[in-house]
Amino acid sequence: MTIDHRPTAPAVPHPATPADHTATGPDGRLRLVPDGAGALTGVDVRAGCAAAAAALRSHRVTAGDRVALVAENSIGSVLALLALMHTGVSLVLLDPRQDAGGRARALARAGVRTVVCDPAVAVPAGLARIDLPALLLRRLDPAPSFELDLATWRGRDDALIVFSSGTTGEPTGVVRSGESVYANIARTQRRMGYVADDVFLPLLPFSHQYGLSLVLLWWCSGGRLVLVPHRRADRALDAIGRHGVTVVDAAPSTYHSLLNLLGSRGRTHLGGVRMWCVGGAPLGAALTDRFAELVGRPLLDGYGSSEAGNIALSSPADPRLCGLPLPGIEVQVVDPAGRPVDDGEIGRIVVDTPDLMTGVLGTDGTVLPARTRLLHTGDIGYRTPEGHVAVLGRDGAVHRHGHTLYPEALARRAEAAGAPVQVLTVDNERRGTSLVFVVADPARRDARFWRQELRPLLSEHEQPNKVAVVGAFPLNRTGKVDVPALRALLDDGGDSVAGPAALPPGPESSLVALPDRLPALDAVTRHLVEHRDEILEILTEVSNHRTADAEIVTAIDTLRGAVGEVSARRPAVVDRIAVFMPSNIPLYAYVLYLLVPALYGRQITFRPSSHLRDQLEQLHTRLAPVHGLPITLSDTTQREFVAGPVAEADVAVFTGTYANAERIRDRLRPEQLFVYFGQGVNPLVVGPDADVDLAVRDAVEIRLLNSGQDCFGPDVMFVHDSVAGRFHELLAKRIDELRFGAYTDPDADYGAMYYEQAFGFALEHLHSNAAHIVHGGEAHVASRRLQPTVLSRPITTRKPRCEELFAPIFNVQTYTRLDDLHSVLASPFFEERAMGAMVYGDLPATVELLARRHEVCRNTTLLHTDDGNAPMGGRGMVANYVAHRGRRSAEPLLVSKAVADHLGTIDAGRARVTG
């Protein structure tokens, strides 16, 4: 719909405030034109306002009453808004999509007695209710003396009450005087230069500061106001051409949708738009650049708040950042102690404005007055030497590795990688604050891809602990990223925000070769959540409680990310897959190698490792009835398995030693795909400037995963001489604080060794290297309890090698010269086993060397980058490879990727069967 506010006379500058603007001209100086329907003239608008005002009087609504308006954007809501202001009420604006409980609390807190609302809105018992259709039921012919007069409303100290979005907690009731609203609208009008010929298209809810300001600016400026559902970007694009829109206002999320539509529709009808304005959330560089490239005009950013109205605005004459502060308003940027910072330096934004709120609502509905003109916004940003304001987001400062970091500022920098980013903080008693970078990528490229893209954009101490990928961010009612919802997804999945395993029919699920199996994966996910204790009982037969609990989380993560993984890789259907299961992580392996591949493998047969046969049989017995998929446990010898299911398979997956892998590969036909997951050294490197406390905490965490019996554990730790003493001191202290206990004990840090052969190898290794034991070394043979033990020696460049031990043994080697370290890391032994590596401190040359073959983590461990829906591993042939038609390729592996790369992908929604 369109509200037309144009006079018949030539366009001239309009009054600076709504008080100067009345509805007495021949056309009433107002016109409403519903989108796609006939226009309502200015006389119709006056009649509608007169009818609404009369209806309010009939319901005994008078000046000074506190009345709530709860309605979607519509002609009715605009007329009701003007009529309520004309009546002189204390106006409370609430979002109609707010949950009923939150709405009831807000109404009670504001002391509202009457609610004007859409018919579908729930109103608590005891309050007077006026439905919008009833309010506008009878159009009156207004008397010539009728004048839409907002002077009474303008004089109120509590003229407007709006509620903050509540992104950081319960919404706050912000109370503003009519005069402050008027004055702020006048400042905005002078900055933006709206004229009577402008056609406004606000794609924002009028129940919030930004949307409301546009209604009042239209009222001041003249022209037409085009109304379409503000979440319908497609309708908005049509309306731009149909109504000759000249000014568009929207949140960044809406512009992302508009750009996606423009990519397919073209932009031939957009030339009449002279101002594309954006606000309500921080504007990322990627969106800014993409918009300017596609549309040919800049996005005009602005900064405002519920408490102060508009604060700074860019304009066509000066489109930089959020622009300069509006006349009469000052913006300062200060450090945590309140001291002004230099231009260009990030800090906390403080605003000095005469338009500041009267106060906030107290719990009893009274107004708690603002004591000063200063507003500590809770936002961060910076100023340029010329005074332009850049707003990066909410404060949320965290302290990490001795640095003060602002997650919102990191997110804005990270968006230069080419996608929207949110940075979430996760506090951990042992690790301190971790940074989780969540990337919104519709293509769902894996986390490792984005980690590589982010790495050069961030300093060493700013690097993410984890990168997660979603197709799109959840949004709240105002179009901002719903951070609590995003964090809830993270909490639900351990650290995953990958989304559900199954989706309704749509673009992603249509790219899954066997989409009818998606509900089976969802059923398993629900079973793992609902029967967690029973699953833990099975897993704690072979793993300590903490490891087992984390394994369930990781399995759920991977199931929830399955549709994203498979739809992104699009592997073709294969008839048969044969899997040699690993000797650890039974549940995770069941998901990783059996359930997810069932989305493109018609029949899957697996053979358990002898170490975990009982546990895998228990899991399969429990889960097979849940998923009902053609997954079969083969109770055969390895020789029989190779001669039968493996020989018949299109794909064979093997986890084990390199020698065994080569023997099996020799038995395969050239057209069979062989995916081998092997062994890596996974070195941990500590530089001279490293955060030693962090390095020790991480070293203990990853080395003692499953009491030292996990392949992620580093076989060697290279520590610079200058920090070796401190490293050993902290490591010994941390080991002494560890708690030994049964596998079922949730508080135990480690337990006895489960694998008898690994225990024997560990004892033999300690006996042979007794001279290098600097801490621990005690063992109880009968119970297979091995005290975490530290070995220490200088690095040797002569035939460097290290033993792969599945035991709680810390093999520390000290180094002085980087050349010696690099000589070892580049040796054939290490390069052949290149899988993962962890580097602490600023060692760019070391990172560059390792990154040629390893997946490198900086200042974090492989545990925090593990993603079951992304390729895993490095480029060492002993570590992992994929083989097909006589060629081996050492590369990070993911079964779906290997199938897609070598056996084909689904084409145009149809799966091509390969054999």
C-alpha cells in the first residue's frame, strides 16, 4: 500500500516538525495508496483519522491515558498511530509478533489500560481491547474544523514508550517526551533532505524506533509512504518499480535478501531510488561492497537507539560510515575507564544528546528519570579524524591472552572474508574465554575452508577457537541477528550450529541423493538426546565419562550437520559401502561412517574392530530399530570381510595402520574407491612468546583425551628452551591436580587404560626411556593404571622420529633454533604422517611450513576444530589418503567428498548410480 502525502503544488521544502504540518489543504496533504490497489485521497486520510479519533472517544480514551498499539504495518496502524497522537495519549508501541507472555509483562509494567491491536493479537484479561477494524469501521466526513493536531502529545513527558529489542535480556521500557521525538525528527530531516516528491518504502516494523521515525519523517516531509509486508523482499522489489520509490530503509538482513533476488531478476527498475538507507544492526563490509557493485549506489548507514532516536546519519552528500553526528549531538569513544581514545581506535560509544529519553520504566510502571544528557550506549566503534562515526556492534569486551577484544569488532573484520559473521564467546573455567566464529554461508562450505579464509584477517590472539557454519543466521522480529537463538543452537549441539539433520522439502534436501532417509537420521538424533544415559552406559565401558559425554555431543553435531554436508558435496548414489570400523570412538564412528553415508549409499556393511566388538554390537542393536536403514554388521574375520563385502563394494573405508591399508588396497579392483584414515604425529609446538599457561592447559586436555587413548593426542611436544622451565613447572602442577577415577565417574579427569596392548607398549616405552622421565612414571599393572608421565629431552635432527603411543605420556622435546625445529618437521618421517598440528605463539614461518601438509591450529587444539561434516586430516600418505583407479591422493578426507570427487555427483536433482 502507499500513503501519498503530496500537495498539488510544486515540491517545496516541508516543515521541520510535525506540529507545523496539518491536514487542511485541498487534498489534506495526505494520501494513502495500498500497494496494488486504488489510492485513498487526503480527504480519505482525514476521514480515517477523524473516525479513529471518534472511536477512541467512544471507548473513553482521553488525553493522558496510557494506550498500547500492537499491530503490523498497515493503513490501519498508521491511521491509528496518528489518531492516538492526536488524542494526546501516552503511546506504548509493542511488536505484534512478541510472545504473549512477554507482551503481558510489558503491558503490566507500562500500566496500560487500553490496547489497540490487530484481531489476531492476544490481550491479557482485564484490559480494554479495541480491534483495528472496529476502530476504522466507519469513515466520517470530517468537519471543516477538524485538524489533526499533535500539540498535546508533543507536550507530554511520557509521549512515547518503546521497548528495546531485548537481545541481551528482558526488554527495557524506554520513555521519551514528545518534544524530544519532534526535535530528533527535525534534525534527521535537515540531514537527509527529504522532499515532497520522495516516495518512502520502509521495510521495518513501525513498533520500533527506526520504523516509527520514518512514519514521522514522511509526515514532516510529504510525498508517499509505500507499505508492503516488511519481511517480503520480493514484494518490495515489485513495489519499487510500481510506485517509483525514491527512498528505501531496511535492516542489513533485508538487503541480503534483496541482493539475492536482484541476482536473478536484474536491477533495471531501481534507477529511481536515490537513497538506500540501512540501520538497526551493524553493516558488514561484504554487504556494502556487494550492494555498491550490483546496484551502483552506496548503502547509507545510520546509527540510532530507542533511548535517543537518530544519532548519526550518512547522506548522499557524505556517505562514509554512519556519517557525522546530527547537529546538536556529540559522540565520544572512550576506553573501559572512560578516557577518550584516539581517532581510529575502537572503544565504547558515549552520546551527548538533547533528544535523550525522559527515563525508563520502573518495575511498578513509574518513570525512573534520566539524570544526565549522556547515554552510555553499550555499543563499540570508532571515530575518524573528520568526525565520522563507525559502529561495530555491542560491547561484550572479553580478555584473552592479555588483550582486550571486542567480538563485534572481530566479526566486522572477519566479514571481509566474504560472508556475514557472528562471534560468540564461550567461557570455560579451565580454558578461559573461547571465540566461536559463526559464518552464514548458504553454500555451507566447511569450517576448515572458512578458517583458512579468516586466518589472514585476524591477529594471532584474535584467531577463533572454533569456526562453525550455518546457512543463515536466525533473526529476531526487528531483523537483527537473534544471538540468543544462535547461542541456543550452539548449546544444543555442544559447539555446533549446523542445524537439523532433516529439512522440509527444499533446496538443500533436494540435493541429497536419498532424501527419504533424512527422517531416520533425525530419529537417531532424538534417541541420543532422549536416551543419553543408556548410551553413556555403553560408551563408558571403553572410555572415561568426559570423553564419552563429548562423543555423544559430537555425534549429535554430525547428525545435525548431515544434510548441509551432503547437499553441499552432492555425492551420487553408490550401491554398496564396506567399512572397517576404528578401535575407538564407537558412536561417533557409527554416525560418521555409517549413518551419514546412508544418505547416498544404498547398502552399508561394517566390521567392528575386535577391541570394540561388544560395544558396537550393543549400539547397533539399540540404534538399528530406530533408523531402520540397510546397515549390516558383519560378524566375520578380516580375511572373510575383504573377500566378501569389501570385494563387492563400490566404496571401502578403512581405519587402521598404513601397512594393513596397503594390503587391503592391493586386493581391490581399480574402479573401487578406497578411503584410508591412518595415523599422524599431530605435533604441538610452543614458541618463545606463547601463552604458556594456555599451552599447558590445552596439552593436558588433548593428551589425556580418553585417558591418553585417542589418535588426536600429540605424539610429541616441541617447546622452546626459553619457556621450557615454565612449561614443565605448570605441566607437573596440572598433572598433580588431575583426578583419577572409574570410567563412570563424571568428575574423573582420567582412568585406567582400556587397551591391554597399548598399556604394554607404554610400559615398554617408559622402561626404554626411563632416563628422560621428569614427572610421573608410576604404573599399577594389575589395574592398568598409568600415572600421566612427562618425558623431556633436547630435540634431535638425526633421524627424527617418535612413537605413536595411546597412553597418558607427554613426550616433550626442547629446541633453541627454529632451523632445528623446521628440519625435524620437514623430515620424511613427519611429512609422511602429516595430519594435524598445533602451534602456540607467534611463529609464522613454522605455521607456513606445517600448513603445506598439516591442518594447523593456532593457540587451540584439534579438538576445538574437529567437525564431523568437514574434511579431516593432512597431506601425509601414512596419515590418510584416497585411492581410485591406481592413483593415491593424500588429502583431508570426508567420505561424501571422496565419493563426489571420484564417483560423481547428483545432477539436476537426480542421482546418478555409479558402480
